[in-house]
Amino acid sequence: MTKKMRQQIVLDAIREKKIYTLSDLLKEVSRKHCKVDISTLSRDIAELGVAKTFEGYRILHAADGGSEILPAQVTTLQQMITGIKAVGTTVVIHTITGGAQAVARLLDILPDSGLVGTVAGDDTIFAIAGTDKNADKFVKLVAKTIEQQ
């Protein structure tokens, strides 16, 4: 079985069922006659843009590595972000409990964000924009993104 086939099985398993642990994901993938160890599975989910959230494992971006944010991801941002504020070159983003890592990953792939990077805790993200102007631009971009209907 090729890596691409195995990763498609992983994505299908996550789409079809709520998966809360790597062990559960391993069982689901094994049921589809795919032999894989936990370390390979862990690398696969990282490559595929899958993250563990309070709702289980979720696919956070297109598996082709594209940087376009999908409609479902906009919905995720709308549901999880509770506040955002620029403080100099740093942007502080507050999320619902357990949502920071998933949101940070989505913010990292926002096209033209001007971000250098993000650091996520449980419900707070620090995003570094590099300049005050980029920080303000980023806050406006996120606000515009989460206001989409």
C-alpha cells in the first residue's frame, strides 16, 4: 500500500467517525486492512493537517498542502474565537477552552496573513506579526474571515 493510499484511509476514518485518541485511529485504520504503526500514523496526521481538538481529531486544511482556507474552517474559526487584540507586534487571540491549537493551525495557513508564527496554549494564542502594521492587518483579516456568512 502506498503512503498516499494509507493517508487517504486516515482521512476517511477521521471524516467517518469521531476519533479521540491515536489508538482509536489506529484501530479504525486497521479495520480498513491498512497495516501501520503508531509513529507512522502520528507522522501522517501531522502531514495531513490533522489536529486533536476537544471534539476529537479534525482535518484542518486541504491535504494537498494548499493554503486556502475552506468554508468548514471558517465555521471553526467563527465557533472557536472569542476575542482578538493586537498589542504591538503580537496579536492575542482568545478561544473557547481547548480550541487554541486548532485555531492556531488555521491561522497559520491563512493566505496573506503577515504572521511570522503562532504559539498556542489551551484557550489563548500568541501570534507574532513582525510589525505593528502587520498585526493590525492580521486582526482585520481574522475579523473579516469570522464575519463571513
